Amino acid sequence: MSNPCGCDPVEAYCVKCKAKKNMSNAEKVTMKNGRSAMKGKCPDCGTGMYKIVGKG
């Protein structure tokens, strides 16, 4: 399963399923402090997932 940006799938932890899964509908966002993150949904339960990816 790939992301709309065409990049590799992003793996993040789903707190509801208690497992690491590949995000669906992942998109890159910038937090208030300027750090980059990926935001998406769990493919199984639909819970929001979030992964901080870097400082820039």
C-alpha cells in the first residue's frame, strides 16, 4: 500500500490496535514548532496515527 505522494509506506504505532501498521492516507504536515510529521489513519480501525519524522 503506497501513499498518495508515491513514497514508501509510513509505519507508525496504532494505540487502539496496539501494533505497528502502515498508515493509510498519509500526508506530510508541519507542526507549530517547525518539525515535520506524517499524519494518517490506521487501515484496520480508522484511528488517527501520527509519526514525527524529522527537524526540517
